[in-house]
Amino acid sequence: MQLHSFFNSSTSYRVRIALALKGLAYDYQPVNIRVGEHRAERYVAEVNPSATVPALQDGDFTLGQSLAIIDYLDARYPEPLLIPNEPALRARVLELSSLIACDMHPVNNLRVLGYLQTVLKVSPEQKDAWYRHWVSEGMKGVERILERHGRGAWCFGEAPTLADCCLIPQMANAQRMGCDMSGFPLSFAIYERALKHPAFDVAQPQKQPDFVTP
């Protein structure tokens, strides 16, 4: 199994957590999105037609998009199950995961921030304000879901789920970008707990082979 990943990509981070939780070994294939390696002709043609990271290669099967990858891993390697089978719990896990993956991440990923700065010519201060605004808006929703429906040590129970795989990278990126996370105590408590968990620890950006100091 191979994982095409960039150390600071939150989507790659999600999949690294899932692989670690399942105890699956893989070969790490670095793709430096800062210099455009994800847009290289060979990568797009042979690995990931969406020209993004992550991409998983499992034998002769190749798949992009982090949520699709984790769903595939659950079906192929179901222990532990990260997307529960029980309908209401499954829906709740997907609700929070989708809020992060579909509402928050797309407006703040590297492509969007780069477009804001290089094409629309916003200032670094305006770009940072954009990032922090959408993090704040999204995290308010996350925190409300956890207040109403969260339980146990993790987002939804006593074991990590897909929701935790999405939340932890989002929290890490937000802090790296200087966002004030003090208004989201439930999310922050889960984040602190995760950093002490071996699977979340080994998946951290600074522990990847392509890590470089900013």
C-alpha cells in the first residue's frame, strides 16, 4: 500500500490518522504541493486525476479524496470501524465530518489561499483575515454539534471515528495559522486528547518524512 501525501495537507493528515488507527503499514510517497508536484503530468495521469493529495494505492486500486479513501479503508479493513453502521450515529459522524471537509476546508486550502493572493492580489493581512473568518464560522458549527450530540471521550463515543480524523487536522491547521481556538472548548479537549493517542501522534505533520520547517 502506498500513500501519496504532503506533510502539511490536512486531507492527507486525515488518511494518515485512519491508517494508523487501523494499524496498516504503507509506503509514504511525498508530493510537494507547494511546488506543484500534484499537477505534474505523470501524477495526474497515473495517480490522481483530481491533481490533489492524498491518493491511496492498494495493489492495483488507486483512489483520491480523503473521505472516499477512509470509507474504502473501512470496507476493506474494517477494524476498527471509523464510520459506524448504526444509522443515527453514522449520520451524525458524517454530518460533522462533512461540515469540516465540505464547508471549512475548501475555502481555506492552499489553492484558494494562493488564488486570493496571486490572482486577486489581496494582502497577506486580508488573506489571514479570510482564513480566520471561515475557521471561526465552521468551528462554531462543530462546537454546537458537539454540545448537542457529542458524548464520550471523542466526538461521538469512546473510540475515534471519521469525525475525529477530520477534526484534529483542522484544529492543527487553525492553530498553525494563528486562529484563536479558545471559544471551542469541546473541540480543543478532543484535540488535546488526540495528541496523546499513538495513532494521532504518529500522523502529525512534523513526524512525516517530507516535513520541513516553515
